[in-house]
Amino acid sequence: MSGFLGGTYDWVKAAHLIFVIFWMAGLFMLPRYLVYHQEALAAGNTTEAANWVERESKIRHIILTPAMIVVWVLGIALALNLGLADGAPGLGWLHLKLVLVLLLSGYHGWAVGYAKKLAAGKPTLAGKQLRMLNEIPAVTVTLIVVLVIVKPF
């Protein structure tokens, strides 16, 4: 692969994928934690709810947010290496991927915000709604993988 990354391109791509896996693991886990946290609040189990606050904080600070930052930094380097800023042709798939990653980043922000609402004892969603929202990362990452592998446009 040519570009400014030169011979490090494959290493950067590998690191990007590793941190995508970490980020997605966090995006799969945190919403499930939110469901359990909300159920503990609804049951009036303040001790269990407090335990979920601690778990959510740890996953956010140790896995979720650091992984997202690394994904973005490495992803931008890879996109620039492919010629995104130069108007290189054939990168329609990459444009859509970036939109989907932006949406996942927004979802990440929403989940962190909802965790803080729950920590304050102020749930705003029904359990079923919360469970449905848990599916967003799976659907989005499925689309991203197809775009990256197939490059349909």
C-alpha cells in the first residue's frame, strides 16, 4: 500500500481493527449493563444499582472511550492514506462508513449520557425501548463490515 503510511499501513490497519473490536465489545456490554441497572432501580435495589454505576464507569473509562479514541485516530490516518482528503475516486464506501462511525460515536455518547441519568436515578426509557436500542451497534457494525470488505461503491 502506498501513501504516507508506507510499510506501516498493514500495522496501522491491524491496530485499528483490534481497537474496533475493543470498542464494539464495550458498545455491546454497556447497553446490557444499562438494562440491568435500570431493572435494579425499578426493583428498588439501591445496592445493586450502585454496583451497576461502578461497573458502567469502569467499562467507560477502561475500555469504551479509550478504544473509541484510538479507533478514530487510526481510522483517520487510514482514510487519509487512501486519499480521502485528496478526492481519490472509488471511496463512496468509505464516506458511508464514516457516516456510520459518526452514528456509532453518537450512540456511544448517548449510552454514556444514559448511564449518568441512571446513576442519578432518573431513567427516561422503558425497559423494552432500552433493549431495542441495544441492537444499534450490531446492525451498524454489520453494515460497516460489509462496506469495508465488499466496497460496493
